[in-house]
Amino acid sequence: MKRNFWTARLKTILIVAVVLAVVVAVILGITSGATFGEKVVGTVLSPIRTGIAAIDRQAERYYNYIFGYEALKAENAELQKRILEMEEDVRTAEQYQRENEQLKTLLGLSEEHEDYSFVSAYIISWDSSDYKSAFTIGKGTNSGLEEGMCAVTENGQVVGLITKVGVNWATITTIMDSSLEISASIASSGYTGVVQGTYLPDGSSILRMNYLLTDAIIKNDDQVVTTGSTLYPRGLLLGYITNASQDETGVAKYATLNPSCDLDNLEQIFIITNYANQ
């Protein structure tokens, strides 16, 4: 009987302990905001959440890198664009400066030859079959140009002659071409001859002054100028003498010339559309 009493007493104590434990667990769950099950789940998921957070941070770093790289790339492209624009501005300013200097020089030529009328034009292409022989300009009959008009630089150096013309274009055959024959004289002595381009066996060409008198005294660096005709005004510079010798016939002399016009760097020319002795 006594044993049954203690057994019942022990059961009562155990039941009370369990109830108290449950009550404490409930109270703790309420105060901590999480149930026992939630705590278990939280414990299990905690490493996973940590891994996800690490992946998220890494993804954010990659995102910032990629979009930061794209931003830098866009900024670099914008800077390159600005550099190109500034370089273009510099080139334009240099071109304006060259044009201004050319026009000032041309003004001096116009003041020296008040009877001259000019039309300016830019070279748009060279004859690909024979370099330095001919080129095309971007003006034609709509600007008053005609075949047979003389082309010069702003310094009055002869470039060539209009040999073909369209509405908005014209072909200039240069003085280096053998088809042009220009009456000329040596400025210092007055000896006369004909200036003409001459082709050499290697395909290049030189400028020659033919039909000079055999007893003509010719000096290097003498200027050769036009004598005046229906095509070329008088006194335009053709070139400078570099050498003289007997021609192939033996009855006359010829002189080789260095053209006064720098065809290699020619960009703009001026067409003489009218002059007094035309």
C-alpha cells in the first residue's frame, strides 16, 4: 500500500514537471517570437540562409562590376567622341587659317592684277590613271567656268587648264601633262620658248622649256613665266630652271624646270575667268 502511494506520488510529480516544462516552453515561445518547431527549422536553414546571403553579396559585387564596367566603357566612348570632335575643330580651324592666308595672298594678286576675275574651287579627285596629270574640281558651268580657262594658285603659279567641264565639275589638266604647250619666257633675260610636260621612260614626268636659242645664256634658278595668250595671262609663274642642255635635234636648247606649283599638297585652286588681254 505504501509502495503504491509513492508510485502514485512519483507519477504526479512527473506529470507536474511535464506540464511545467510545456508551460515554460510556451511562455518562451511567446516571448521569443518563435515556436520550438520554428527554432528547429531555423537551426536547419541557418547555414543555407548564410550561403544564400554570401551568393547574394557575390552577385551584387558582379552586378556592380559589370554595370560599373559598362559605365566606364560608356564614359570612355564619350571622351573619345569629344577628343575626335576637338581634333575636328582643330583641323577646321587650321583649314580656315590656310584659307584665310590663301585669300590674303590672292587679294595681293588681285590688287596687282585688277583685271583678273577668279572663281575658287577645291580638288575632289585626281586622275587615277596618271597621277599629277589631271584632277577634278567641284565647280563647273554653274559657276561660270568654261573649257580653256587657266587654273592658278593664290600666288599666281600656273596649275593647268580646264579641258573638260560639266554643270558642277571640271577637269583640270596640269602643266605636267604633255598635251599642254605654254608660251613662256625667262624672266631675267627674255629668252622665249615653249613649256611642256615630258614623260620619261620610268613613267614619271618632268617640265621642260623647249625651243630655246642655242646661244641663250641660261642660269639655274631663273624664273620662267607665261608670255601671255588667249589662254594664259602674261607674267604667271611656271617654274624655276634647274638645268639646260642641247635638245635631241642639236639645233636648239632646252631647260628642265622645277614647277613652281606644289602639286603634291594642292587642295584649292583659283580659276581665272576673265582678264584684260583675253
